[in-house]
Amino acid sequence: MNSSKKSLKDFLFLHLLRSLWSASGGFTSTASPELPFLSELPLISLQFHLCLPSSLTILHSFPSLFLFPHEPTTTAAFSDHILSVISSTCSQLRGLRYLAGPVSISSLISLSTTCTHLSSLSITLSRPTLFTWVLSFPFLRELSIFFCSDDGVEKEIELNKEYELWKNEDSDAELELEIFCLTGIKADDWGMGWLWRSCKKLKSLKLRNCQGVGDGGSYSSFLQCLQGLQEVELRTCRSIVDGVLLKLSENCNSLNSLLVYDGGSREGLLRFFNQCRCNLQKLDLRLPLDLHNNHLSAVAVNLRGLSILRLQSCCLVTGEGLKALGVAMSSGLEELALINCDVVEREPGLLATLGQYLRQLRKLDLSHNEMLLDKEFISMLVSCNYLIDLRLRGCKGLTNATIISMLKSCKSLENVDIRHCCGIESEAIELFVKNSPRLRRIEVEETKLSVAARMWTSNKLIEVVV
């Protein structure tokens, strides 16, 4: 019975793929617009069962795949089998995300011999590992690696020896990687030094849940990949934030975007803001316990080129620090986010003052400030006449009066998010979609869309996200 069900699933899966492919000639791209070399790649995401590998043969013409498991865990042997099928049937691949389980170096080498034009790869690896296999993918521009447990260490070491990857560790290479994302690095992960020294063309570096940069905690190799970086993201990397920010301030003049989430260093942040020599344009911080007014003052003095400032759950900053930023960036800031920042609700008149300073704002995000009231928000809105993007998700204290003010003050709005705004009713939403001349997208609960509102969104080609 189970076998019959699996066969039926395979049959339906294949039938669906054939229908979609013949009807549309491909799939709509979900690649990020920030990655130009991927922006034209169709992407198909598959949730597969253990019976699926044979069905992958239908995918030979797809340039990009994202495979993820139905089961919560997948064995290394099964992962290697999937990659083997992909290698033998999907020679046109340019993008592959396989996150079901750890893959072996041997399966990656095999993949490189057939998928010769692969430019984007996301995989999971076991420890320890070597990285010289990356040389086998000459067109690789984007690489994401997730590290898992040390299972199968002895077998992996033997395979590394078999493919003679050890001998390349002593000589640096020049990889073409531009975007590099690493999750779960430890201080004692060996092999990272070669990788850092070989990534001299990096534009974007993203570190997530990392306890070190490898090589026993030494930054000597790491700093060699920093010179041309334009974007850095540090998520849940408290133990290395201080060191990474120090090396960035000393060795990177090209950085224009910095994100630090869930774990920072007060001293490291302050030193970076005071000493960095780059023209930072975007700063995105989610630091509930690490961001203070002195940090904002340093940003106001030293980072006047900012055009995007995003603060989330930054509970320790006050209106004084935000007002200093507003004064310093009155002519240049185009996007401001104060998400779940209780200072917005705690200090009356703050938003009105920020609105008067930041009249050039194009995007504003005040999501998840549950106690924000109409009076405070409207006092800011009357000064922000150039907004095209407004996000108020989860602002439960706002009412229909906010919608009326949006219609009066923000006639250029194109994108609006008002989900989970309990006080905003369907009548106001109907009025808004009817009378907003440039609205192109609105996020709102389906239950708040009246028949008339649906008609207006359809007639005006407004995208509705429910």
C-alpha cells in the first residue's frame, strides 16, 4: 500500500512538472535582484520523499534547483545519491541549494565534472573538511556552507586523500567567489585559512551562528579577504563580532552595508563607528542589549553618508540618540526602520521631531510597535510627503485615522503593509485602495477586503498579499 502511494506521488509530481514546463516554458525566478548573475535563473523548489531520486531525471533542463527533505533528517548516503542523480541528469544547472543533509567531497567532485557552469551552490558539510574542492567549480560566484556534526570523519579524511585534496592546502588559489555565506564555524575548524586567503574577490560575506573564523582563532588569514568587501552580515556571532569589526575598520575601505543581529560587542561597535574609513550607506542592527546612545552619537558624527538605517528591538536607545541621528542625516537618509523599538512609544513627540528632520524619507518601517497611537504617528507623517514604502505591521494601536492621514500626506505610496493592525477596519482599507493614485502592493488580512476593495485592487492592478 505504501509503495503504491509513493508511486502515485512520483507520477503526480512528474505530471505536474511536465504541465508547468510546457505551459510556461519555465518557472518564475525568485532569485534576489541584488545578485545580477542569478537574476535571470528560473528556480524550482522541491520537497521530496525518499522515493523521489528517480524522478529527478525530469529536471535535466532546469538551470536552478532548491531541494529540501520531507523527513527532518537525511543520511549522508542518501544525500550523495541525490547529488549523483543530479550530476548525471542536470548538466545545465547553474544554481543548486541542497540542504537535506551533509554531502561528501567525492560527490561534489563528481558534481563538478558534469555541472560545469554552476555559479551558485548551497550545501551542508561535516567536519573536518578541506575546501580545495572549490577549485573544481571555476564559474562559482556564490557559495553557502552549513557545518554540521563530526560524524563520518574518518571516511571523509580517506576520501580527501583519495582525491589528493591535501596537497593543495599549502598553496593559495584565486577563487572567483563574490558572495560567501558560512553557518556554524568554530575557532578550531581547520582548512578555513586557505579559503580566506583564496577569496580575494569577495563582495559579500555573511557569517551566521559562528564561534570563530577557523585556524584556532587567528585572524591573520581572515583579513586577506576583506579588502574589496562591500557587504558584511554577522548574525548570532557574539564571540567574533569584536574581532571581525576591528579587522574591517583596519582593512576594508569599500564596505557600504553592515548588518549585526543578535549578539554584538559594545566596545567593538563603538570602535568601528569611530575608526572605520569606509563610506557606509546601510546600517542594520538588531541588538536589544548592546546598542546605546553613544553608538548612535558616533554614527551621527562619523557615518554621515548613511542612506538606510534599520534598528530592531534596540531597547536601550533613547530619543536623544535618535534625534542626534536625525539632525546629522536630515538631507541624506532615505530609509528608516524602528521595528519593535519601545522608544517610539515611550517618548511623546519623538516621531514628530524625526519627521521634521527627515523630510526626504522614501521608506519607513515602524512595524511591531504595538502601543503606537494615531496622534504620534500622524505627527510624523505630515512631514514625510515623499514616502513610497510604508510598513506598519503589528501596530495594534493605530486606527482608521491613520489611513486618512496617509491619503492626505503620502500621495506617492506604492507599497504598504498594514497586517495585524487591529484598529484599522475594512471601510478605511476600501477607501485607501480606491483613492491611492500610485499604490501597487498592499499587505492586509483577507477578511478586511470588502467586495468593493477587491474590485478596486483588480481594476488598478494592485497586488494584494494576505
